[in-house]
Amino acid sequence: ENLWQGYLSGEDYHSILNPPEGFIATANNHIQAPGGPNVATFSLQHNRLDRITHLLKSKDKFNAEDFKRFQSDTYSLVAERVVNLIKPVLGQTAIEEELRNWDLRSTIDSRPAAFFKMFHEVLSRDILMKLFHQDEVRVDKYLKHCGYFMSKIVHTLTVDIPSFTTQEMLAGALTRTLAQYKGETYGDLEKVSFKNSAFGGLLPRWTGVDALDLPTNHCAECIKVGQASINMQGERVYISQAWRMVTDMSTDVIESILVGGPSGNILSNIYMREIDLWLTDTYKKINL
């Protein structure tokens, strides 16, 4: 009974005309009007939209450089809120002091960003085990196959309903994370691989057809979104911004990054030309 029947008119869709903010922003968040059609079957938590909105309200006028900076923003509102929750239980170890003073950005060489990523995963398991009354093995399957859906639940229970996550749960997750942490940086934990779909990653690394295990500063909760997951076929995939584009409408220049390269020919010297650009947020300019 939840499937659409027939066609919808344009008036049936949620719409906004001349919003008072002076802009329209979206980041896979819930945008359906109350009682309106179910345009999307699943939406993500609102933290990325909140961060975008904050940046767009930060000043009156912007240029292309501002928007390039916005697209590569790795500040995490989830980390901001959760770190505030755990500050009362933080101890005096070096990494806990670093977490206490962390700038809340997932830079590749950041130790506190790595520690928070590990802590959040431990806490997520604890929350889901408490919620679903399941063991850790089954919860790990939920996280692997439905990572975004599970993160939405965890976000709700740690931020929107913080009373669900008790100080004892936070302290317990912190203790286990301290036992696991061995000094890793964020780039040690968050990696992305690019495999040629025709060969399925079966060719030797020396061929240069695939680019494997590259450190990245993408994070699931940031504007510069990125998260490894397992699809329903059991394959490991990485969900992220494949293409970024910025232009100043008063000029004839477009700046963009397309992950990979402009050629699908593995013998071409431009086959992987843009991977380093994509990883380092370096835009190429196209004159129209």
C-alpha cells in the first residue's frame, strides 16, 4: 500500500519559492511536505544540511573559492555534539587531551579524528545492541550492510534523544576504544580504492589499472561525505562525492573534479589523472 499509484502533478511535490534565507540547501535530508507524497524512501540525518546552512549564513557574499572550501569541508557536527557528551568522562591520557582540544575536522594526519571514528563505531554497536537486543556479530552485519541507516538511528539516539545514551555507556565505549587505539591517524583508518569494473580488481597492483587503499579525509557525517559500506551483493563499495563543480556565473570558467580520469582506456596517460586532484581537493579549470 506504500507504492505510488498513477501519476503525481507538479503541485503534489514539496516546493519552496523565494525562501527568507535567500538560498535553498539540501544534503539527502528529509524534504517531504507533511502529508505529501513519499518522494524518497529513505533520508539521512540533518547534520550535513545544518553545516551547509551555517556556512551559507556565515557572510553575505561568496565567491567560487568559498564554495570550493565548502565542498571540501570536513567539520563534523556529529563529532561536536558527541564529544560534548563524553567530555565529562574523558580522562587525562594524551589522546583524551587531544580529543578534548580537537578542531572536529577529519584531516588525514589527525589522531583525535581517528580516535573519534573508532569510539563512534564502538558506541554505535553498544547502542544498536541495546536497541535491538542483538549480539555484536549480528549488529556488525547491520552496520556493514545498512551503514547509513544504522548511523541515522545512532545519531537520533545520541544527539536528538541523548537520554538513551547513558554516561555508563559512554564511559564503557571510551574504555574499550582506549584499549584498541594504537596511535593511528585518520588516514590510517579511512581509505578508498578505485577498481576498474571490467576487471573487478583482479589485475596485479603493478599494472596501475587500480588505485588501492588511498588515505582520504572524507567522513560520513561531513559535507565532504564518504563512507565505506558493503552492498547487498557482498561487495565493498565507497559512497562519496564523485563529481564536484563550482562556477562563478559572471565568468566563462567552470572548475571541477571528476574522480578517476576523463578516459576509460587503461593505456591512456589520462586514465587516472584526476584521482590525486580529487583526494587533495584540487580543481581543474575549464574555459567555456
